[in-house]
Amino acid sequence: DTGVSQDPRHKITKRGQNVTFRCDPISEHNRLYWYRQTLGQGPEFLTYFQNEAQLEKSRLLSDRFSAERPKGSFSTLEIQRTEQGDSAMYLCASSLGVGGCTFGSGTRLTVV
Amino acid sequence: KQEVTQIPAALSVPEGENLVLNCSFTDSAIYNLQWFRQDPGKGLTSLLLIQSSQREQTSGRLNASLDKSSGRSTLYIAASQPGDSATYLCAVTSNAGGTSYGKLTFGQGTILTVHP
């Protein structure tokens, strides 16, 4: 059990470019969550998976955002045509059922 | 819609003081409540998890209580140290039906600074 891993740790991209983040959850955890956190705010829910099924998406997740969890293992979050307002920390978490969540270190995105 | 509020937004105390952080939530249909710590620019570290059937949990100098009926939780930190300086976040796990089951809703956090 190596915890929840996120890659990359930091990403700087130009406005309009596409970016993809990866999250590797704790291996036996069946739930995987994506959150977004801006400076001075608490994390905001984006989406979550139970195994490979994406069960809920927040209204925050515009059409430019897509998340996948093939085979119920790792997950990717893609942002297309990035905007400056997408700059934030993107946090991934996993849990076994509705037990306590374990968070990764996050991916900090800066759109310039 | 669940809303979580944390008071105070920021707290600055001298080393050695005992302190209390407050968290309130609007919907009592929760499965559990977690307190997290976040250092600047880092991810979240889970401190304590309280199931909805429990009243409190303790870990070292930390004690968290839960009053589900009134929608409140407190995090008590004894004998604070400069290393406790961080942002403390409260999050509730929804016990509502449907796809919201198990989703975490966070408060804005309390920024704690402990001076030597």
C-alpha cells in the first residue's frame, strides 16, 4: 500500500492546450474521487467512480472536462482547451466503500 | 444541498495553548465526518474519522467530537506546537440516497498558526 499517487505534481500549460492528469488509488479501494481546490477554499467535488462506473459529475465539470477509470484501476482527468480559470489544485482520493478517504498529494495546474 | 461551515477562518495562538476548531453542517444525513490537515501547497492528510454512530475519536493530542443531531463537530488540539500550523479541513460523507451516497463535502478550512 503506497497510498494514492498523482502525476504530475505540477503542470504549467498555455491557455487553449489540453492537459491530462493521472491518479493511482490504493489498490483495494473501489471508489475514486476527483476534487478541485482553489487558493483559500476547501476542495470542491468534481466526479467520482465506483469501480469503472462514473456515478456522479458536478455541475462544475463543464464539457471540457472528462474523466475515465478504465478497468476500475487508475483514473485520468482531461481538461480540453484550458482556460485561466482552470488554474487550481486537482486532488484525487480513494476509499473502500464509504470508509474514510485517502487523498493524494494533488496536481497543481497553472494556465498562463 | 449539504453545506459545511468552519469557524474561525483563521486562528493565531502562542505555543502551548489548547484550542478548539468548529465545524457545522446543514444536513444530518451523514455517514461519517473526517478532519484533515493540509500544509501549504500539499495534499490532505486524514487526522480523525468519526462514524455517524460515534460521539468522539482521539488520536494523540487531537480529539474530535460529533453531535449529528445538531450538525456540529469540534476538533480539540491540546498543548499546541508550531508544527501544528496548517489548514484544518472538516468534511462530511453523505448518507443520502442515490449517486450522492459517499460523496464528501468540505468546509472552507481554518488556518492555524502556532507561534513559538
